[in-house]
Amino acid sequence: MRKLGLALLLMVGVLLAAPVFAQQDRSASGSPPSTASPPDLQPDASGKLSQQQMQQLLRVVADKDIENGKRVRDYTYIERDEERKLDGTGQVKSTEVKTYDVMELYGEQVQRLIEKDDKALDKKDAAKEEEKIQKVIDKRKNESEDARRKREQKEEKDREQDRKFVRDVADAYNFTLVGTQSLGGREAWVIDGEPRPGFEPHMKESKFLSKFRGRVWIDKDDLQLAKMDVECLDNFSWGLFLARFHKGSRFMLEQTRVNDEVWLPLHLTAKIDVRIGLIKNFDVDVEQTYRDYKKFRATAKIVGVGDVREK
């Protein structure tokens, strides 16, 4: 269920702004920093933003997010996932908590389970996790040149698909600039998006955009996504195993600026009501928190999240 929820967030994360988890892009390309100028967000007399303005904003935010993704590769962190399964009346019937040490090995993000229900793993389970990490290391150390080239080509193809998807987002919604708000002492634009009637998607994945509406907070100085609140408007099926998401499913993400150089996830919540094929219903509340960001490629003092640490 955890992977399913994250997969959906990958899809709706581009809603209204730019790919939320694009910071997980592991491109090693050395493309130059974006020189895009700040977007013009002056609304018309009715408070609406033109499609041209939103397309400009999307391009700039997406470029900024790609730059951010290269810096994120330098950080490790702790991720705590709490999943509460609900009964038919919305009451919690069971809770599962898992805590991971998240790192990057040879360009691949890896999660090492370190706690269950806020208790350290026993020796047997801890050994299994270490074995999993070692397999990743061995696989990449022994990767052939041909395999590496094919992997990088696939990654670039995926990035290009993301860029096309962002272009569809600009056409999928009517946007309203609500105003500005202070988040963590920083000013952010607040923008609402409602599905635009008559939207014709250019990509297969884009047909789901009309099923969501939401609000995003874009940091005015860095042009990075600071917060997102998205709601599912209608039932729809998605994916190879025909997961059916129900009206009212809701997702919220908060990000924070760390070390005066990078934006990283801080808090994610999701209320998901989904049926997987004809097999099983999932009605869950998911909460993910992130902490202890540490820069591991260079000595750094991390500020802004958790304790001040220095590697």
C-alpha cells in the first residue's frame, strides 16, 4: 500500500505546479542552471491568471525543480511512515509504523528499514536490510557499460515524459491567484486550480488531471513548491492492477528549505480510499515525516530541519 500511495502522489504531484517528487530525479547531467526570468503573476480584473502566465510559471518552476533535484542527491535523511487502516465508520482498526534511513548509492535511492513501530529491528531483520543494501552496491559496482548506458537512456526518456506532462498541466486547469501567505517565515504565492472544461489531454497519463483540484504555495524567492493540497473529485481507475480511487481522497505535502540551498520534503499526509481490482479495499490514513537531513558528499552543517548536525 505504501508504494501505491507514493505512485499516486507522483502522478498528482505535478498538479498545478511541477513534479513534487522530481527532486528524486537522479540525472547526472551537467546542464547549466536555468536562466528563466521570474514569471509575471499579475492577475486580470477578475483575479484570474491567463494560460500564458501559467505556462510561464510552470516552465520556470519545473526548471528550478530540476536544479533542486541535483542538490537533493547530496542528502540522506530519515523517513517515518505511519499507516492507519480504517474500518467502515472511519475508525482506526490498526496502525503500522516503519522508519527508514534513506540514502543514494551509485545514483539509486535506497531505503534501509531501521525501525518497526518505533522500535529498533532485531538482529535478524537488521541483517536482512544490510544484505539488501549490499546487493545494490554489488549490482552497481559490477554494472556493465552497456547496462549503464541503457539505464541512463531510460532515465532521460522518463524525464522527457515528465516535461510533456507539465505542458499538459498548464492547459488542464483554470488558475486563480488567491494572494500571498507566509510559510516558515517566507512569502509564497497561493494559487488555486480547477479542472478546465473541454480539456483534451495530449498524453495518456494526463486524462486523470480532470479528476483533481487543489491549491499550491510557490515560494516567491526560490520559485519552489512549498506546499500542496490536492483533492480527488471523482472515482476513477488507474494503473496495471486497476486501482480504483474514490472521490474525496486527499493529499497534502509540505516542503522546507534546508542549508540555504535545497528544498526537501517535510511532511506528507494522505487519506486514501481505494479498491485494488476485485480483491481488496484499502481505506487508510498515511502520514510521512522527514528529518535529520545530512549532506554526505561534503562536510556541511544542516540547519532548518531537526537538530543542527555536522558530518
